[in-house]
Amino acid sequence: MKQVVLATGNPGKVEEMQRELQSFGFSVLPQTDFNIGEAIEDGLSFVENAIKKARYACKHTGLPAIADDSGLEVDALNGAPGIYSARYADGKGDVANYEKLLSALADTTNNAQARTARYQCVIAYMRHAEDPTPILCHGSWEGRIALSPKGSNGFGYDPVFYVAEHDCTAAELEASQKKSLSHRAKALALLKAELNR
């Protein structure tokens, strides 16, 4: 098995990545197994932050690495919260984040078109810290911001992310439905296709 580091300590993400990549002969290890801190995410885009995290993991472990960066962008807010999605409400958590978002969109209540949004995910795979051509895979999931939160499945902005084709929020979808639609699933499918080339 070829060892690869996943730039996270999240056991759910590690399990998912191991399941997706084991057919490629990868053994996925969490970055936390190597007792190193987290990379500084000071890039100005999902692409930059994913590369920074992957490069950091490569540099400190000497192994190939995979990292992702994701978030929500809202058209009426010029793409905010974007790369700051997880800390939009100054680190106060998911509910505070989406409440701040709903407040920022208060003047668009009667205009569904002004509430268009999408989840974005960029996955970076680097063979080594100086890899000049990292594999970059981008997935997006179109939707719009609901007027109020609904549903208890999922996390982050899922309770306010309305999915038109299912007439519900992402937090009301079954896990299997969400997996087939999500930005992360799309980026992962592209990564698998790239590794298969």
C-alpha cells in the first residue's frame, strides 16, 4: 500500500478518503498521526488554501498529501463568506454562521434570484512538497439561500442551503442523496479519474 497523508484530523474525512482511494492502493493517514500542527490558511482562494495545506503536510511528513478547502459563496455578497465560511461569525459555530448569513441577506427576502449560492470544494494532491504540477480537482453544488433554516442532517450551512431539484435544504436530504450531489463528492470523483489516468 502506498501511504498518503490527508491534511486533516477529522476521522470521518479520513475514513471517506480511505474508502474512495483504497482501490488505487493508497493507505490514507491523518496528518494528526504525525504530531504536526495545521497549515496557516492565508491564501485568497480555495485553490491556494488547498495547495498550502497539501504542501505543508508533504513537507512535514515526507509523504504525498491530499488536502481540500471548501466553503459557500453567495452571489449577492460578492462570493462571501467564501474562504471564510467556517469562521464567518468569528468562530462561534455553525448556527452563528448561518444566522449572520441570513441577516446579511435580509434585504433580498422577496428575490429568490438574489439568493443564488453554491458550495465549492477544491481538492489538491501533491506528490511531494515541491510538486510543480499538483492535481487540482474542483466540484461545485448550485443552490440558493433559504429564508429560514430547516432540517437536522448535515452541518455548516446545510440548513439554509436550498436544493431546488429536491425542494428542500441540504440538511433535509438523506445522507446518500447528499453524497451523490455534493461539491465534495464531485471533486472526489474528479480526483479518482485523475489518479486513474
